[in-house]
Amino acid sequence: MATDRTAVIGFPVDHSLSPIIHNHWIKELGLDTKPYEKINVDPNKFEEQINNLKAEGYGGLNVTVPLKELAFSISDETSGVSKKLKSVNTLSLNSEKINGDNTDAVGFINSLDEKTIENNIANKKTLVLGAGGSARSVVHALNELGGHVRLFNRTLEKARILLDDLSINSSPVGAEELDDYANSSSFIVNTTSLGQKAGEHNNILRFENIEMETFIYDLIYNPKRSSFLEQAEAKGLKVQNGLRMLIEQAACSFQIWHEIKVGVSEELMSLLESV
Ligand code: NAP
């Protein structure tokens, strides 16, 4: 399916880096399509605005917060992973129907080195901090990779609901056992938004007794080094931020719309790091 007009929708969407990523590939490949845009879509007028965009010729829309569940609900057909997560981040629109997919989980998986999967995730204890939208994709991905996943969230009940919804045979980690579980985990990923705002400090975990082999991942990519990653780095642990996941999920959407497999080049990474 050739897709002429593409965009990311959100509310607000102004800070999205997706246009830089998609337009980099459109330019690199010399595609004869319009530039990828960003469009604010009011959740209260969601269906009406999607129909307007469809009428204006938009064939591919990425969906960001807080619209992913709405995008799921208006899709005529959804992929297996979207059904599992009840969330859609990639809409493909044509005159007959709307297809919904979710590339966040595969984007997270593709962002990981083979070695990290083998040494730190498969058959290993993994810990997810947070139980919001992104945690759903990450928990699903870690489970698919054979990790034993537990999660901690400020609001414990949300962690329980997430595990139930995804049929993960696990239990939430309570505040009283968090440090002990973290100290025996091989992979710890922060999916909370804590640390994204300037001056905000993520002090959910104490790093002093985390094992040296433990891999620390933060979905936050702006700032490039969150306070969570700074604490881990100060201890000499291996760390990764969310930039590669952001690009990998975009690459999967790009492939759905344009049927072209694109890669994560150093040039693109540095372009985004300089923003
Ligand atoms: P979300 O659905 O709003 O969930 C936010 C989560 O953060 C909830 O678990 C919430 O806990 C927790 N939280 C918020 N403030 C907190 C605080 N002060 N103390 C402790 N926990 C707190 O957000 P999301 O969509 O999952 O996104 C989360 C982060 O991931 C954002 O920074 C986003 O930019 C990033 N992200 C990155 C990528 C990527 O490709 N790299 C993709 C998606 C998201 P409660 O449930 O208790 O409120």
C-alpha cells in the first residue's frame, strides 16, 4: 500500500520527534510523498477528526498519548498484539477500512542487543517500574522474550490489572520487597514518566546493592541521561535510554505504510540526540 500523507497524532503532539525520524527516511529514500506531519487531535472529537484526516488523504497515522486506546476502539481490524494490548499506535486508513497495529512492543524488542536478551532477559528475573501505557508493551515484550516479569507501580492496583489483562502469571512487587527483588533482577526498566521534567529525580530504586551484571533501561530519551540512568551509570552498570526504541517503533510503522525496511543509522541517532 503506497501511503502519500502520514502524520503523528496526539494531544498535545507538539514535542514529538516522529516527524524528524520519518522525514529523514522519506528524504534518504527519495520517496515521492508529502512530508510527515504532527497534528493535534482532540480526544473528545476523535472519530470525527480521524474521518476528516482520512477524507484529506492521510493514509498512515502514528498515535501517541492519550489517543492509543481510542485508536484501538475505532479500528475495523487490529493486529494480534494490538488486541492483546488494547492499544494502537499505527493506523492505516483506506476507503474501505481502518487497520490498527501496535509497534511499541516490537520496537522495544528490536532496540535490544541479542546479548542483552540472552544474558539478562531470557529465563531471567526482570523488573518493570510503572504500569502505564508503555509498561503494557514492555511487559508483553519481556514475556515474549522469555523473561520472568514482575512490576512495581506507585498505584499497586494498576500493576495488578495490567498483569491480569495481559494474562501474565506473575504478581506486582510491593514497596516493602522492591529493593530485594531489584537486587536479584538481571534487567530493570523504568517505564514511569518520572524524570522527564527538568529537575525531576527518579528515586524509586536504591542502586547500592544492584548486581553489576544488571542491565538498566529507561524509556525516557529526553533528557538523554535521566536521573535514573545517571544513578546506574555512577555505579558502573550497563544502561540504555529510550531513543533506539523510539526509532525502532517508527521503523516498523514506516514498513507497514511504505513496505520498505529502514534501519537505525548513526546519522539518525545523532540527529535526534542533537535536538
Ligand atoms: P502513562 O501511561 O501516563 O504512565 C505513567 C506511569 O508513570 C504510571 O505508571 C505512573 O504511576 C508513573 N508515574 C508518573 N509519575 C510518577 C511519580 N511521580 N512517581 C512514581 N510513578 C510515577 O505514560 P506512558 O505512556 O507509559 O509513558 C511513560 C514514559 O515512557 C514517558 O516518559 C514517555 O515519554 C516514555 N515513552 C517512551 C517511549 C519510547 O519509544 N522510548 C515509548 C512510550 C513512552 P501511577 O499509575 O501510579 O500514576
